[in-house]
Amino acid sequence: MIAYLSGTVREVRENSAVIVAGGVGYEVQCPVSTLGKLTVGETAELNTRFIVREDAQLLFGFHDADSVRVFDLLTSVSGVGPKLALALLSAMPVSALAAGLLGGDVKLLSSVSGVGKKTAERLVLELQGKVPEHLAAPAAGGGAKAARVTSTAGRDAVDALLALGFREAQVRGVVAELLASDPDLSADSLIRKSLGKLR
């Protein structure tokens, strides 16, 4: 098991990054939140999960322990593979995902690309009692629900991004995360910054 990787960021791609460690370049699949913290030429330290299948050997990387914990919980559910778990973690902050699982929010979970209603119901059924409650605590400055967007600028940004064709869970997660770090952002700034994270 490769549990940790430290090296220089060689390349940041849409869904993965190339990290050079010991002269070897590792392609690491990462959620959007982790990719956003990686800068080419700088050192990255990632918690990792190495998954071997018949047709592939995949390395998944996360910038924090909470993301790894939720990834492990998600992949423990029958029918939920690492790629789907990564999609869920990319669609919204860990706190919002944990709150959705604890609260049985099937609508929120099923709004993520690739997650149908039955899969969402299975996730809730199997994980509702297993997700540590502290994971659902909002980030500093966040509201009671990390995925809830309450400001006028936030709602305007969400509406504009939805009109561009992005999925609701992902849009709300990204906008809520931006507002948690800076509640005074204008709708224009939110849209611009969100596009950088969503694309």
C-alpha cells in the first residue's frame, strides 16, 4: 500500500496530477479540492490510496486526512468504485458530503454525475451510521450546511453557473467553499473563481 507521496508537481491535469518523487513521475487521481492546492514546480504532500485492479493500477491522492477517510467509506459501499467516490469528493466539500450522508440527503447525492437515486440511497443506508459527525462540521466561516449558499451574490453565481450547464451539487459546493473563505465576494468574482475550479 502506498499511503503517502511527497514530491514535485510536474503537471496538473483536469482530474489528476503528475508528482515526481525519486526520479519517477506518478500520475495521481485527485478530487478538485486537492488539484486546486497543487502548483507546478512546488512540493506536494499527499495522503494516497493505491488500488490494483485486473486492468489497471490507480493511485489516488488527497491533501487532507478527512478526504481519505470519506473516500475509504465511500469505496466500502457495494457498487461504488474509486472513480465514483472521487466524483463525489470533487462535487462538493467534504463537510457538505458528510452532512449529506448523515442527513440522508438522497437528492444532493444523486445530483452528482454518475450517482443514480438507487446508488445514493445505498450510500445513505450503509454509511449514515458510519460517518463521523465531526466531518460534517462546516469550515471556518461556513454556515450550518457547507453546501448551502445564502448570500444574494452566491445565489446569482449559482444560477449563472447552472445556466452554463454545470451540475448543481458541484456548483453549490464550489460556491459555498469560496464564500466560506471570503464572504464578501461579488457574484462576478464568484463566477470567475468557480469556473477556474470547475473546468
